[in-house]
Amino acid sequence: MMRLGVLDQSPIRSGVSAADALHETLLLAEAADRLGYHRYWLAEHHGSNGLAGSAPEIMIGQVAARTRSIRVGSGGVMLSHYSPLKVAETFRVLEALYPGRIDLGIGRAPGSDRLADEALSVGPGRLDPQRFPVQVHDLMGYLDGALPSDHPFHRVRVQPAGPTVPELWLLGSSDQSAQIAAYFGCPFSFAHFIVGEGGPDVMALYRAHYRPSVHWPEAQGSIGVFALAADTADEAERLMRTRDLWSLRQRRGLTAPVPTIEEAESYPYTAQDRELVAHNRERCVWGTAGKVRDGLVALAERYGVGEVVVLTICPRFEARLRSYELLAGAFDLAPCTEAAAG
């Protein structure tokens, strides 16, 4: 049976504040837990007027406190900005509070524009991107208390210690990320919603070069997909038009809130705009619940994975929630009947 998860970027809808977007994340997470989704991942973006999720480590604790069974994690922490020790400590705290439910997804991308990236590097100084594998190595060592004896920080112990560790995932949209995940024996999630071309080949490369690790003797893969389900095909098409305009603006460096349907339908697209929209739509799945289910299953089969993490952004929160409800029904997810943790 295929697993479904949620990727939440805490989108800021037109006419809604960033604080409201964060509260919508909490409401959606509670619903995802009730509906039977397997994971809930919080993204990290900086300097955006359209995405409020800048600190997944804070939102993870809030989501975990309001849910019972769903795994909660980062999708992901942009490790190049941070000390591996501090990331390990933060997620060790989360794991101690919610044992067996915390995921630590890490990524190589800055999750920001160049200016915000530079601002984040103020302090200890910018790390060369080539050092990312070293950061991954150190992070794993801190989490497991297994840094080699010749490491300069071998004697550092991460607290709170405990019998379980967060589930470490490497997230990416390139063969470099796949190779790093394979080398360290980590699960790998490919961002199909960012790059659709060549994804199955990247996942095949990951599996072919995978080196078994203590926690993961076999390769474990998933894909992140933008998907949108509605009660009718016409409604799904109208909702998708807001995604079209939002993606077009992002490509041009305009990080505006999610537009309304009316704004999207009245936008004066040029011929070049329409080509870009068509290209962007190749990475998306939308329509009625059955059509979206079939599209996600087909993508999972192409990639050879048994898990899909679904990203859905809508101009109305009710439509976004409804999309996840429809998908839960289409995949026969088992609803959680327990009360949320207090």
C-alpha cells in the first residue's frame, strides 16, 4: 500500500497574513493526522512574501503537540546555513518530546534568494557548498553519538540523549543529492514538484549506489509532488490557474502571496507565459480525486517508490483542506480516531 504524506510550505494567501498562514498549517496538520496521512513535513524558506515557513524546527514542535500518530518533520532544514551540532541538538529535543515521530529532512539548497542567503551567513561565515557532505557526516555522528575518534569534536555529547533518533532524510532535486544520500545510507526524497525531468533516473542512481547503513540496510525513497484534487474537474482547473500565476511570478523572482482565482483568470498572459505555464504543469497532478490518485500512483511506479509527499497550495484554505480529504478517501487511508495529544 502506498504511503501519503504532506509537504507544507505555509503559503500566504492573498488577503491573509503570514501569522494566519501558520495557523492554517496547524489546522491542516490536525486534519492530516485524523485522515491517516503518514508524514507531515514543514518547509524552510527565507525572505518570501508568499511563504511563511521560515523555521520548521519551531513548527514541528507545534504540530507534534497537536497530533497523535502522524510523523512530523522538516522538509527540510537547509543545512548549509547551520551548525550540524545545533541541528542535532534541536532535533534531539524534539525526539525526546515526541519519540518515534520526528523526521529530520535536510537539503542543500539555500531556500532563499541571494540576499537572504548572504544575511543568513553573517556570523561564523559562509560555508563552501562543497562542504555539505562533511556537514551530513557530522550531523549523523552527533545524532548517533558516533563521531570517529579522530574527529576534533569527538567528545561532544548531544543532549538530550535517548534510545531513539530522528529519522534522517536527504531531500533534493539533483543527482548530487542522490549520490550523497546513497553514500551515507540515508533515505532520499526527490523533489518532483521542483524538477520533473530526469527524476526516475536520479532515483535509480540513488538505489544503484546505495551503501547500507545501521538504520537503513536498504534504500528508501519517496517523491514530493504538487497535487490538487477537487470535487469536479472544472473546479480543479480553476484552482490550478492560481498555481500557474504563482509559479510564473516565482520564476521571475516575485515572491507574492497566492493569487485569487479572479486575479489568475484575468491575468494577461503572453505567449511565452503560456509556454512556461504548460511546462510547469508537467510536474503537477490535478483533477478529481480518482484522476489525482491514478496520477500519483503512476508517478510512484515510474520512480519505483512506495511513498508520495503531497504539496497542495490553493487560494482558499477550505479548498486546500478538501483536496487532502479527497485524496485520503481515494487512497483509503485509515483515519486516526484517537484524540490529539494535549
